[in-house]
Amino acid sequence: MITMTEIARLTGVSQPTVSRVLNGNTSVNPEVREKVLACAREHHFQPNAMARSLVGSGTKLIGVVLTDISNSFFADLEKYMEQAAREKGYSLILFNSDYDREKEKHCLEVMRRYRVDGLIIVPVLEQDPKFRAEIKELDIPAVSITRQTEHMDCVYIDHAAAGARVAEHLRHIGCENYLFVGTTGDRKYQGFAEKMKESDPDFEQKLTVIETKDSGKIRSILQAHFREHPGKCGIFAYNDRRAVQLHGILQRLGISMPDQAALVGFDNTYTCEYLYPGLSSVSQPNREMAARAVDILIQKIEQPANQECFDNPMQAELVIRESSER
């Protein structure tokens, strides 16, 4: 790759003049400017983003930290963020925290070294004071996506409201007992449980929570549950990966959907419509969330005096398929 020093030698122009031309200074003599630009184009000159950042002109890089890049939901989200950023002249650097706070902390440290102009992150623990302190120490604009996060710009859907919508659906189709696959600290669970309790004070006695991801253990729990509870079971999984796992186990156990088990996932990933029976799932507005997060971040990068904190809740939609309703 050609350097500014080599361009100066080839064109017979001083290196400081080459630097001024390539950094957009229009005060240079037009003939000299065109000679330098022609040489740069011919030799495919690429500016050093890190060097530019050291003189205060920014890197045009946005750091993105996702919790699970292997999840197709997050892959879609990253794709839409990349499209939105590219349209505004920015590029992304992508990292995966794997739901691990130590890995997340390492990702943030790498962001510091790369001197990114801003950060979009799916926090592992959005309310952790240590996480918020680490974000503050970065001293760059940052947006939390998919999670409502205090004292940060954020774009998300209301997970509690989405969980409540699933509860309404399962209750409406006549479920008599319930399984939640995930953790009770999840806002999806909290909205689901609160809505159920409104009409059924004994809901907690009818509920089994499955926190493990191990297929063998899940199979054993399901077998025991359906032996003890013969009525129709409503199952809500915190994401589609777990819902697809359950879908397969239920079929291997010979438990029919939706007659014996009504299954609902979360994220409405592309797999849902290709399963048989098709998987009901909560759909998030990925493209809109991604574009809004990028817009807010770039606005903060380019208008640093803007101190307004943006809180952007968006609406989710429950897409009902054959796994929970014929």
C-alpha cells in the first residue's frame, strides 16, 4: 500500500502538502491538488483511520457489541446496522460478548484501543452499575439496543408488554398449565407472569420454569410435566433458539402442537415459518431498531453538544402460527 511519503516522492510535492490534500484542504493549488489525487487514485491509497483519529478527525468507525452473534436475530440486527451506517459513511467493528460480563469488559477495552467514534451495544446486564461506569469511562457516544438502559440512549421493545401479549394469547386458546423457558429475572417473564396473575391467582402453582439449556434435562422435565399435568400446556420460550429446541423435543416425545402443547418463541427468526408445525413467535422491528440506533449514535458523534438522552421504545408483534393455534 502506498504511503503519503511515497506519493510526495512520485509527484515532487512536499509531504505536508500531500497530507493537506488528502485530508480535504482546498487551499492547495488546484494543479498540485489534482496531481496528488491522481497519484493516490492510481496507487489505491488508503488513509490510516487510526492516524486520522490521533489528530482529531475521527475514525468513522462504530463499535458494535452483541451478546450472541450466532443467533440469527442478532445477525439480522447487525446487517441492518451495517447498512444504515454505510449510508452515512461509517463502518462497523463487531464483537461478541457471549452473555459474559468479563468478555463484554474486554470488548469495551478493545473499542478504546481502536478509538471508535461511537458504540452500539446489547448489554449483558444493563442495570449493572459497573457496566454503566465502564461505558462512562469510554467517553464516547453509546447507544444500548434491544435493552432499556438507564442513563443511556437506548432503542428497544418493551419486553414486559411483549410477554403480557403472549400470556393473553395462551390464556385465550385455553391453556391450563404453563412452562416458561428462561430466567425469572427476564422482563419477558415478568410481563408474562403479571398478566397471568391478573386473571388467575393460582398461576404460579400451574407454572414450571426451565432454566437449563441441556436437551437431555429439558426432555426429562417435559416428560415429567406432561405425566403430571394432562391438560393443554402453554409454553413460552425467551428466544427462538430455545423454542426450536423445544419444538424438536416435543415432537420426539409424541406431544402434539397445538393440541397438547401451545409453543411460542421470541424474535420471529426466519426458521419459524419453515418448521412444521410453524412456530409462533414475537417479532421485533429489527430494521427500524437498527436504523434508529445508528441515527441517534451518529447524531451524538457529529453534534457532541447534544446532551439529550433518547429513550426509544418500539412495538413488537405476536406472529401466530400452527404451534399455538390452528
